[in-house]
Amino acid sequence: MNTIRVRFAPSPTGFLHIGGARTALFSWLFARHHKGVFVLRIEDTDEKRSTLPAVKAIMEGMSWLGLDWDEGPKIGEQDLEFKGESQGDYGPYFQTQRLDIYRKYAEQLINQKKAYRCYCLPEELEQKRKEASKKGLPPKYDRQCRHLTSREEEKKKEEGKKPVIRFCMPDGGKTEINDLVKGKVVFENSLLDDFVILKSSGVATYNFAVVVDDAMMKISHIIRGDDHLSNTPRQILLYQALGWELPQFAHVPMILGADKTRLSKRHGATALGEYKEKGFLPEAMINYLALLGWSTEDSQQIFSSEELINKFSLDGCGRSSAIFDQDKLLWMNGEYIREMGIDELTEKSFKWLREAGLVNGALNWDKVSAEKKEKIKKAVGLEHEKIKLLSEVPSLVDYMLKEEIEYDSRAVEKTLKKENVIEILESIKDSLKELEDFSISGLEEGVRDFCLKKELKTGKVFHPLRVATSGRMQGPGLFALLEFLGKEKVVKRIEESILLLGGSK
Ligand code: GLU
Ligand code: ZN
């Protein structure tokens, strides 16, 4: 069997977005599942909108997800001196470095009378479109230049007109796609027009460049979003005109927002990088993206990368659109975080801990003192179950790690500004000062005894104690929290809260 060769072919006009990342992932999974080759090709023929930063952003996004490519732009010191070099036997992998190849095949088609030069000016074409629409006809090019005599062509050339090259669309017949996801899809050729394959600037259009490249790069399977389905008959006709073997096509359904419209900014973050910034884990992201249009028969939800590679198949890709569900993604990220060991979780949260000023200004995790590391890990451990995003870590633990805390005004209102609270805090403080065993169990015993002796309901003591020592109403178990803070800090914070309430030390 021939080697499976799959490509991801983004246009570098912006960041890698959710839809692009999903297409890249499906192509990568398919290649890896079949032990094939995964190619990254940069479709930068849109001279105005393509940028190098976008190329880098795409490569970084893919690298973050772990989608490595066997052929394509060279990876390595991209940021230092990224010159658009490629690696692989079928390069270059930047379309702007392949313009001569497209020109060669365009000429070939002209010689075979399967394409022709069109000298019509944009204004003339616009005029024709208007007239056609007045008559209620589809705005198809009228093929005026298809049969120019060589003398007529000479004349146009002398007038200095720069032609585009158009493909000769067959007059009738149908073009059939046997799509691996959509099944059989049939297009009437008569509805397609003599589309441009080479612009007057000499640059190939998408439909032409993609065919030449996929054929030259020996791509066996084209996996992409079904927004390209309508381009496929044009591409198939080009393969046939050039006498090339067809690849297999697999068009995966678009990703929609919860309101069933195409996923866009309105639905929240669409750039992959924003998810990274928010503290999503790449392994959770991959898992979630894989389920956008693919599933197993038993509807398994959590997959490691290895498992995805083993289980992925185009048969598992559905025909209906996938809905992007932020809540499910967040849930999944939480699942991955829960499974993660504290060492790893803390280290991965370093960037956010640092931004929140919780690591004494250390530049990386290794520079944090062993003692501090232990403190941070213990604090993170107390809240592990609750964490859904790495970026949430600081706000869940900062009051445990900082010297000074801020009192949440709602917590103060609801819990501290109540009858007798100052007295209760005064006496529990004294009692805790005397407590010898400041462990979780020792604390629990001590505080419960205190409630019994004072004939107070536990809530009357537990809640104020929590707010007094943490400034907030939520947190880990009260006794675990008190143990973590230690006697000195607990006493100090209770005193502070009493002052805050207008009492005295
Ligand atoms: N450059 C095209 C895009 O980003 C690629 C489409 C394809 O995969 O053929 O939409
Ligand atoms: Zn023309």
C-alpha cells in the first residue's frame, strides 16, 4: 500500500483558531494512526493578508498542542531567525516559493487547450456581472476570451493588457466526490464557471495551487472543513485535466457556536493562543477538539493522545456540525487538572503564580526556594479539586501564601458583622493560642470543644473563624486551612479582623 500522506494547509492570515486547530488535529491523528506522513504547508498566496507572525503563531499553536509535522517549515529557532526554510523531500512548503511550479502547469494547460488567457478588465467583468444579474442569470464569466484567435490575442498583448488564466470548465456533465465523511456528493458542471487559476500578477489562486501542491507532495488524503466542499469539484476537474490521480477527500463538518451559527468571536475566544493564556492544558484541548466532529461508538469522553491516535478513524466522523461548548471544555480541563500530580500542577501554574507575585520574583520554578515550593504545593493541594484552569490557581491560594490579606466586603457583611462575633473571635483566639496540637484533628477537637463549652452552634464559630483568617467565605476545609496557616498567622489574622470590626486587640 502507498504511504498515507496528509497535510494541514493553513493560510497565514491570522492566528490558529479553533476550527483550524481541529482540522490540523484530525489530519495529524489520521497520519499518526496510519503511520503515515504529516505535512504542514503554508498557503501564503494571498499577498496582502499573509504575514510571517501569523506563520509563527500557527507553528507555535501546533507545537503547543503537540502536533508535530514531518515535512514543512523548519522548526527550531523560529523566533530568532525564521527565514521560511523548509524540511522534507517535496518542498518548498511555502506556496510563495512555488510560483514557478504553478506557472509551468498553467502553461501546460494552455497548450493542451484546457485553459486560456483572459484579458477582460475587472471593470468589464463587473459590468458583465451586473448585466447578467439584471437578466436573472447566474453571474458566470461569459467565456468571451475562450476562443480568441492568435491575432486577437496579439492585439490585446500589444495594448499592454495583463491576462489572467482561466480553466476551461466542461459544458455539461457532473463531477462526483466520494467523500470519506459526506459520502457521495454530485455537482453539475454547468453551474461552475471558467474560474481563474492564475492571477494577472502571475500568482496562482487557491484552487489551482492546492491541486498542484497536493499532487506534487503526493498527498493521499485531504482532510479539511466542509466549507471547502464547494471548491472540490473544481479541484477534481483540475486533477483530471492534468492527468493526475485523485486523492481521497474527507470534509469534516464546521464547528458552530451554541446558537448554531458558525463559530466566531461572538462565541468567546476563537484563537487557540487565548486558551493557552487562560490556562487550558494542551492535552485537554486536544481531547476536546478531537470530539468536535468525531466520536467512538461507546461515546468515550476522556482520551490520552496515544489513545486518540489508536482509535481515530474517519468512520467516526459525523456528518452534522459540531457545537463548541465552552463549559464542556472547561469541565474537561478540570478533569485533567484533577488527574495531575501536585508537583506537575504547581510547576505548570508557575507563570500565573509569578504574575500574581506569589513566588518572590523568581524567574522560573527552579529558582523558587525549596521551602517556598513546599508551601505553594501544599496550598495548591488544598484546593486541587476545585481548579479548572491554571490561571485560577493564584486566586485560590494567594491568601494562604501572602502575609497580608484583604477582607472580602461581602464576607465581612454576612459573617463578621453579626451580633457577638467580636466576643466569639476574642475567646476562640485565646483558646487557639492555648491549643497545643495545631494539626487538623487537634484543631477540630479544640474548636468543637470550644463550641460545646460556650454552648454555641458550630456555624456560629466556624464561619467567622474562616472569614477572620482567610478574608473570604470559600476555601478548603476549615481545619486544614488553619493547620496550613499555623498558630501565629491564625492568631494574628483573628486580631486583625477584630480591629477591622472596631474591636480592640
Ligand atoms: N488554505 C486553505 C485554508 O486555510 C486550505 C484549504 C485546504 O485544506 O484545501 O482554508
Ligand atoms: Zn476575458
